[in-house]
Amino acid sequence: MKFFFFLLITFFFISNSYASIKNKILDNLKETKNITFNFKQKIEQEEEMGKCVIDYPKKIYCSYMDKYNKVLVSDGNSLVIKSNKNRQYYRYPLEKTSLNILLNKQLLIENISKIEGKILNKTHFVFSIKIENNLINIFFDNETFRLVGWQTEDIYQNKTLTFIYDLEYNKDIDKNLFKLPSMH
């Protein structure tokens, strides 16, 4: 009987702790208008680095530190990836990508409110959100309650893990960043 009581108390404290972390993450998200950060991204064995700006709702601009001048831009409707490597230019409807979940703050808040998160490595809290065929795992720091990265799966079933650092919140940003680049 004592063991059962101990388990019940332990479960109660863990549940309250998780709820507290989740509420602080949600509060932080609600106050966020934009985020500027550096990133390190891993796709299979390939690693890329760069700098991004997310402006809610649904806008992102990322420039990669590579010899191909790769950029990723969303204007809120479309997502464009452009690179000087073989003059590549890809355009996708944003809602067909897993980034649509991350870039839609209201959708993100609604989904996190409905699901349970998990402690990961004692330092991070993760939420797994799946909408239609798009799955994204979103990672937050347990102490600052700030976004620290995400994991997505693209249409070719490649897993992409993105770590973000040097975050700055709610800065004045140039809205022209989110104009889609031309094909040329």
C-alpha cells in the first residue's frame, strides 16, 4: 500500500512539473513576434549552418553559410529554396510542408495545448505534432522555455534535425526579407 501511495504521489508531482513547463513554453510562444537565430542542420550525414529569421505568422528567411548561396524563404504562402548549385529553385505551397506547423504560431499553440510533451535528456522538452502527413518534433529548453530546435521529415522521408542558438526575440526586422526570390 505504501508503494502504491508513493507511485501516486510521484506521478502527481511529475504531471504538475510537466504541466508547469508546458504552460511556460506556451506563455513564451504567445509573447513571441519574431526570432532571429543561428542554426546547425543535419540531413542524413550532411551538415549545414546558417542564420534565420522567423516572423510570425508563417514567414521565414534563412541564409546558409555555403559556397552555393542557398536561401530558404517563406512569404506566408509559398516556401522557396534557391541555390546557385546547378541553378536550383524549388517552390512549394507552405501548407504542404512541415514548416507550416512551426511557422504558424497559432496552430503551434493550439496543438501544444492539446498534447503532452516529454522530457528529453533532462534538459529539453519535446512536443510531437502531426498534421496530415507532416510530422514535426519541436524541442524547447527546460530552463528558459525557449525554442532550441526541431526535427522534420521531408517528402522524400529524409529526417532533418535543426539546432538553433544565439536566439534574439522580438527585434525590429526588415520585412523585405520575406519576398520570394526570383528564379534567376
